[in-house]
Amino acid sequence: MNKPKRKAVLVILTTVLVIGCSNTSTDALEQKRIQEIRKDYPISTGTVPYINMRDIPFKKI
């Protein structure tokens, strides 16, 4: 391929890629479905991650 053809192909592929990846008109999940899922799997359970840890002096270890 010569340079003008290569450049044209590159521009076309880049344009198709950008248009395809920037399609935000349809969400992967609708907001209603997200709310249904959050009932079963909440973002936070309200517990501290280190709830079962105890303070032990270094000398005891």
C-alpha cells in the first residue's frame, strides 16, 4: 500500500473505532435493573473490613 491509501484506511478505522466505542445511547444495564440488583447485592454492607481483627502487641507475636 502506498502512503495515501494507508492513511485513508487508518482514518476510516479510527473513525469506526471511535464511533463504535462512544455509543452511549444504550446503557449496558438500565437504571431499573441496577436498582433490582442492588437490593440483592448492596454496594456496602455497613461493616468495617477489619471487624474481626484484634490489637495484639508485637511482643506477643
